[in-house]
Amino acid sequence: MNADVFRVYPCSEGDGRYKCVVRGRLNGKYVRKYFAKRTDAATWAETKNIEALNQGVEHVDFPTDLRMQATLAAKLLKPHGVSLIDAVRIAMPIIAQRAKSLPVKEAFERFMDDYRLHGGPKKAISSASYLDYLHDMLTPFVKFCGEHLVADVGIAEIEEFLSSRKKAGAVTRQSYIRAISAFYSWCVRASLRLENPLAKLRKKLPKGEVSILSVADAEKVLQSASKEELGFLSLAMFCGIRIAEFRKQVRDTRGKEREVSLNWTEVDLHQKQVFIPPELDKNQNGRYVDIPANAVAWLAAAIQPEGAIVPDNWKDRRVLLEKRSDVALPQNVFRHSFCSYRIALDQDYAKAAALVGNSPAMLRRHYVRVLPRKLGHAFFSIRPRQMA
């Protein structure tokens, strides 16, 4: 190959700033590079002519910086058996996805709007309680990293957020993870990022002892209750009805919300049954629940022809009832007490599961403390004192 691909010529361009120009022709295109000193021009031309002689004109046309990057990239990829073009093909979807991504704050607003309108991946209409849960759990996360792109917020940032929630216990931490995971799954479906990293953060929680009322404390709570509270407490404690099944906000197919309450008209003391309508039943099937004899006695003193069974402002009433009875009433304590004492009677998990609307396996894992049969009999023998 002729080494004189590049030649130095006199030049007076740039208002006299340049004294020489190096000219050459690469791959059919003319190349010019200007220099203030002839010695610099000659050195550059000589270097390029040597490269052209040793490695060819195509190599000379390849910018030095880009050539160095390609060489280093190939060296890094070689142990993995990945070529430069393979690496580019892997990177392009990530680059394209990031270009489509949105700030977390904006994506969260779209996520909530979409869930209200279209529901989640499994249900066409998300419940009002689930929407409230997502909003409550995700709001602190959005405040923490709302300005960052969804594509840029990964495990490290989420762990940092969880660490910032100093008062959050293990259960609350997992609630945050579940909500953020739902958000990230939606982001994947909306093409705002490629994958949901949250599955790597989920951890099993150690099984703690279920909170239940002792027989004595259960009686103290009932004896301390007002007439307006007595029916609700009797059904929750002796029938295992969920607190959320007494009153909830439901959404219709158009997304409109309305309040639905378990009504006294669903209580049949003659047949000793209460019907949980599909709108209130967690599984949306509706179910009949047997009313044990002792609960019938409590309900007889409180039953009304119609109207909501649960009293207004139950959360505030619960605090006052705890003070009057001197008994702590943690979340789900009535339902957990019912399940534990009901199974103590005959170890029939299937029957208890049918009554409370859960699977036997779920009862074993989350709802039951192992108790002797005599305590089961004692619990379901609690009656008003004048009828004991």
C-alpha cells in the first residue's frame, strides 16, 4: 500500500491561524486536518501513513478513542463469551426502556388511576380497601424517590427507603414490599422498565404466636360493652366474622363507591344463622355462618329489626372499650380467638375454615393458637351473667 495517503500542504486559512493542512482520501472521502505548525502536521501525517501501511485505510478511518473503547470492551466481554454486537443488542432494550420511563411520582399517579379504572392483573375491579392500602403504603415511597425515573430506582434505592422507615417492623416492611412490587409489576406492563426486582427482597417471616383473648378477658369485654356494641362483638367473637365484613366501601363496574353494611335483617336467631352477602364476603361468594347458643343469648339482648350491626366510629369506640374493660384489643383478636377456640372443640379445621371463609391451611398458618378442648368449651359457654 502507498504510504503517502496523507500529505502536508501549505495553508493560510483561519485568518492566518493555520500554516499547514494535511490532506488524504479514506474510503472515497477526502479528509483534512489543519495545524498551526508544520512540524505538528508532518508528525500527524507520518503517524497516519504508518497506520495505513501497517493496518489498512479502514483502520486509520476509525477514531482512536473509539478504537480504544472497542478494544477495552472486547477484553471485558471475552471471559463471558459475549461479542461487542451481542452486548449492544443486550443494552439497546435497556436504553430504549429508559427513554420511555417516567418519574416515580408521575408513574404512581398513572398507576392508581389505572387500578381505579381497570383493576389489577387478576381482578377487573379493585376493592376500595385495596386501593386505600396501595395508596397508604406507596405514598411514603413516592415522597422518598418521586423525582427519580422508575427505570433508575432499583433494589438499592428500595432498601434505602425501607431502612429509612425506622419504626416499621418486619410485617410492615413486607407490606411495603408487596405494595411496591405491585407498582413495579404495573410499570413492567406499562413498558416503563424491563423487570420487577422486588421478588429478590421478599423474605419469610417467623411465625409469631397468634393474639387471642383469654376466656376471662373475652367475658370482661362483653360485660363492658354498650348495647350498640354488643351485637357486633358477639358476632365477631363467637362467629369469626371479619371486621371488614361488617362494613366496607364497595366499587361497582363503573368505579363508583358506596358503603355496604351487614344488616340485622341477615341475622336469624330462630335458625341460628347469619348470612354474609357476597358484597361483604371477602371471597365474594356469600356464606352462612352458624350462631352458637351462647352468642344467641348475647344477640337476643341487642338485636334490632333492621339497620347496620356495627356501630359508627368503631375505631374510637374500641379505644374506649379497652379502657372500660382493661383488656387490649389488637387487630383481628376476635377472629383469631374464634378460630382458636372453635378448633379446640373438635380439631375440625375444615368446618372452621368453612365458617370463616378461609382454607384449612390458612387457618393453620395464621389464625390458630393450639388450645385444649376444655378452653374451647369454656369460651363458647360465656353468657350474659343473668343467664349464666
